[in-house]
Amino acid sequence: MRQEKPKPRYLSYLLRLWESADGEEHLWRASLECPKTGDRHGFTTIEALFDFLRQETAEEASEIRTER
């Protein structure tokens, strides 16, 4: 019996970064936009952006493992 190859994983986002001032503190903000759907996700910290990306890639990996 021939085994199907797993579909390659691919995520694409348009990343926007900008600096904003909160009093005397300068903070980096970010947004990601999915070019396929137009969905946007905003982030008040770079750490939140990375947390989102970690979660997205973990879910993708989990879906592929369960399809096999």
C-alpha cells in the first residue's frame, strides 16, 4: 500500500513593525496580516508576536501528526 506524503507546511504573513511612545518609554508594536484572508493580528509587544507565531507553528505541527 502506498503511503501519502504529508503536505508541506506553509504560513505566510505580512509583518508590520512600528515604534510608539508611551510617555518617555518607546515600545515596538507589530501586526501580522494573512495575505490570503486579510485577517490581521495586532501585538503590543514583540514577545506577544513571538508567542503567537510559536502557537501557530505548534498547531500546524500537531495537525500534521494527527493526519497520519
